[in-house]
Amino acid sequence: MNPTLLDLMRRVDTPTICNAIEVAQGTRGFDAYTRGTMLCSAPGEVMVGYARTAKIMARVPPIASPAEIRKRRMAYYRYMSEGARPAVCVIEDMDFPNAVGAFWGEINTNVHKAFGLSGTLTNGVMRDLGDLPEGYPVVAGSVGPSHAFVHVLDFDTPVTVFGLKVTPGALVHADRHGAVVVPDDVIPQLEAAIRKLIETERIVLDAASGPLDFDSFEAAWTAFEAART
């Protein structure tokens, strides 16, 4: 990824990315984003990267033998340690909406951060909120105390998290608002679109930075409407 684009994406929130995609496409209607309210372990942080995906479950014990479960878990960790960077871990908990097992706590967040991933997006459970490492946000479906029978079912496979379908390698941006997948054909235009969006929003924000009468507002809004998507 272009280092300038990566730096810019790390400095803006997910709603900005959603709006910038519309700017790049020249129309509204883009819908590759999460639905519903998610929880974020670090509200001031964002994650950006290419998706490394997996599926887990935890409500019931695994059917496979302990040896097979460990083999799959180690294969999962190897997969997460490899691949293009920046990267984001995207996990579908197959127990959702009744997920009970926290795969994301102090141990796994530190391990995945050390692997070079920038955060986790999941519909599952997180815990150890006071002990998660800085610089590795988790955007999750719920908070809970136990890991239950959590185990890896599969990895490097398409997943769905809060209505958002994510394929391995997709470019993901997520924060306390939820997550978005950037279309491949938008990526080359995204930096310019973000900068144009910010410039356009300044028309109204600058006008509203002090006392504002209606006529001044109407003039600013007219200019804003003419410039926006």
C-alpha cells in the first residue's frame, strides 16, 4: 500500500472512509459496512489493513481430538503471522448472536500485535479490557469474562461480521463506529477522495466556527451541496 495513503487512513475515522468511497465513486449507495452497534476496546484508535480471516466457536466443546485442535490452532497462528502487511484480523464467531467465549483477551491481542497485525474485527467476545495492548484495538460484538470452549474452526475463508462480508485480503478500516471494506477499484483514488472530502466539509465547519446567521449558513450550505457527493 502507498505509505502516504496508509498514514492518512490511520489518521481518519471510519465514517470518513465511507464518505470518501462515495466521493471516489461519484454516487451514494455503497453498502460494504457493518450494521448495528459494536464495541471498541480503544475508542481513540483505528485499524487498517488487509484481512486475515477465520471462524471460531465456543458454546460447545470441539468434536475433534485435542491433537487435531492444537494442530489447527497452530496452523491458524502461522497463517496470522504471514501475509501482506498492514493486516487486520477478522474473525466470525459462529455462535453469534449468542457468543459466549472470548477469544480476544490479553494473550491473543499481544500475540497478534507481535505478528504485525493492527487490530481485530469480530462479532464475538472480548475481555481483559484493562490489559489489552495499546495500538491494537478490538472491535467486537460483546464483552464477557470467559473463553468457554473457544476453538478455531477454519481460516483463510470468507467471513461475515455484523452484516459485512469480508474475503481474505480485502482492505478493511475499522474503529468505534464499526468497519468498512474498501472496494479494490477505489483504492487508487482513495487518498485524493479523502482530501477532497475534508476540504469540502471545511466549507460548513469553518462557517460554523463562530457566530452564524441564517444567510451566511445558507450561502455556506449551498457551496457545500455543490461540492459534495
